[in-house]
Amino acid sequence: MIKMVLLCGTLLLVACSPPDEQQRLEKMGMPPAGFVADIAKGKKLFERNCATCHGINGIGTNLGPPLVHKVYEPSHHSDLAFYYAIKKGTKAHHWDFGDMPSQPQVSATEAGHIVEYIRDIQSRKD
């Protein structure tokens, strides 16, 4: 009986333990700790996965908003907002393009490269 109580207590502790850091990052669609983004990879991934709606260099299209607009700069949309939008999609809230669907084909690591590329083009805009 005592072994059963100890086993149940151990299982309860494991089940209620907070996720480790890597699990937490994955849940948010973020790359692993220690990840180093590559802007060139981000550009290629952006062009393959995002440019149809957000345009070449993030200038926007009739399908999606411009990511070089001030509302997408870090002071208004954090990197986490981009990771979340890629992983879960997001409701339309600044524009009338409709909701953005999740992008399950984009891994968390690929999202990291894409976000770095977006921040780079934002920093270079006029």
C-alpha cells in the first residue's frame, strides 16, 4: 500500500511539474535556447512561406499587410507575437485582410530565422 501511495505521489508530482525550458519554448513556437538566427536563411524561408501574402521584403500585398509598417515594429509587436502568429495563426486586428492561418509547415527554428529577417528589413526601411 505504501509503495502505491509513493508511486501515485511521484506520478502526481511529475504530471504537475512545470515543463522544462525547451518544452515551454516549443509550445510558444519559439526556437530552442541558444538558437542563432541566420538572416539569409530567414529571407529564403520568408520568400517561400510568407511573401505570397506579405510581399517581397515584407511590403504587403492585396492578401496581407506590410510587415515593414510601424505597427509590426518591436515596440508594438514583440518577436513572440510573430512566433505565435506563425504557430497558431492570428485574428485580423489592424487590417481588413482577414485572419492569418497558422503555418504548420514552418518549424520553430525556421520561424526564428524568419523573425530575424523581418526585424532586419524593418531596421533598413526608410
